[in-house]
Amino acid sequence: MLTRLIASTTLPVIGSPMFIVSGPELVIAQCQAGIIGAFPALNARPAETLREWLQQITGTLAEYDACHPQQPAAPFAVNQIVHPTNDRLEHDVALCAEFKVPLVITSLHSPERVVEQVHTYGGFVFHDVTTLRHARKAIDAGVDGLILVCHGAGGHAGRLNPFAFVAEVRRFYDGPLVLAGAITKGEQIVAAQALGVDLVYMGTRFIATQEANAQAAYKQMVLDAAAGDIVYTNLFTGVHGNYLRQSIEQSGLDPDALPEGDKTSMRYGSGGSSKAKAWRDIWGAGQGVGGIASMSSVANEVATLRDDYHQALAQLRRR
């Protein structure tokens, strides 16, 4: 069943769930284009909005599948923050169970409770990890796959190099792996598969798309940025992540002299974050921004990725 979920994509990509940026329009477009679309449950505010979003996504994709039986849409995923401060978690997971969300992506704490609930209705759980210790704990909790969030990924990201991380995880885990970290091109998908992963996480590539719920200035900043414009800091959420230098400067802060953040002060619940202004005005992106040069539709972006992916495979065979 899990193999069929992965095989239902026409390109081995999950559109990373991005705070604010990922909504129903982006998810639907990604699924229709043949990749797994994902959004954070906490993007749907207030909590009652999550039901509306799930109705919109499942209803639209069902209609699409009826019209395209030869190539139905890819499945979608919902990201759940399982941190203890998320006072919506029980409500949001119950809705995922009601709508039988195919894939739930868990982050920032042990996913054990969520795994039990999702497996009850036949869904799958992939867990974000940034260290080997977290990877082992997630496996012990019964997850169906791991998302290795490496150095250079947009938003919350780890410090490990993907070559080292994948190799070490593969010593003790032979299940599905997703690789995240500065992946924006088709040839990079091929490279990730050569390392031994099944899918890649791709978020930054879709920030500037027409369907993304990002401000125009945010989209333009992504197009203008290069890898050197990404700042790695834990100031804004208490967890280290990557952000656009220009957005930090616009908020009146010095990107080269940021204080340390406090993870214990953050809240991931219905009341929002105590740093609401930071969530809104500090924009996340990965080190792959330099490979993005167009503001197009998701369909066009995925088509380009697919062409580049197959060209890269052909080039490798010739070599």
C-alpha cells in the first residue's frame, strides 16, 4: 500500500509544507501536476477552517480523478506539529482521520500518538528528523518513513550533510526515505535517488509560483536571492532554520548579529506564536534559491522539473 502511494506520483517529489505559503490552491495544483502536495494543519486558522480546507482538497481532487482516470492526481499530506504546546493537535488529527488523509507528516516531537491514530484508518506517517537520534526514536515510534532534513533546507533545518546523513540512516533503516535540503532541480532529484532515497522534499522551488500564498515581495525576494543570502538562526522559533537575509534586514535586525532564540517560549497552537510579527515578516527559504528564476504556475514548474529529471537520467546513462 505504501509502495502504491509513492508510485502514484509522476515525479518523486513532496511539496514541502510551508508556513503560510502552503494552502489548498498550492496543494491541489501540486497533486494535479503529479507530486504530493502538503500543507501544515496550523496554516488553517481558526481551527474550524481545517475542515473547509480538507473538504476543498478532497472534493477537487476527486473531481479531477473522475475526469482523468488514466492519470489521477497524486495523494496529499498534512503536516502536524506534535510539539506539546500545540493545543490543536488532537482536533487536527481527528479531522485527518475523518477525511482519511493519505499521508501525515509529523514534526518537532515524538509522533507515537499520531502514528496510532493514523494507522487506525490506514494512513501513513512520515516524520521530519535532523539527527540520527531523532531518526531512531521515530522508527521506534512506528513511523512509515523518515524525512531527513539536512543542512540548507528552507525553514527548520538540520546541520548534517545529506551524503553523511543518508548513508548512516541506511545502516539501520531500509524503509522509505525522503531527502530535504536545497533541492530545486531535476538533476538533484536524480542525485538524491542515487544516494538511496525514495522521494525528495521541495519547498523553496514553489514559493514563487502563482498558487503559493506568499506576498509578491516574498516571491520576488526568492527570485533575487542566492545561497549566500540564507541565514541560519534559532531566533525566530527557538529551533534553527533558514531565512532570507533581506527579510531580516527589512525587519530592522542585523543578520550577522542575531541573538539566540528560546525554544521554550514558542507556542504552536490556536493562539498563534508570541513572535507573530516574526512569523509574518521573516521569510523562510532554502539554500537552493539560486536555482529559481521564474514566477510561473505549479504545472509549468513541475513540467520543467520532469523534463530536467529525465534529461539528467539520460545523461547519466550516456556517461
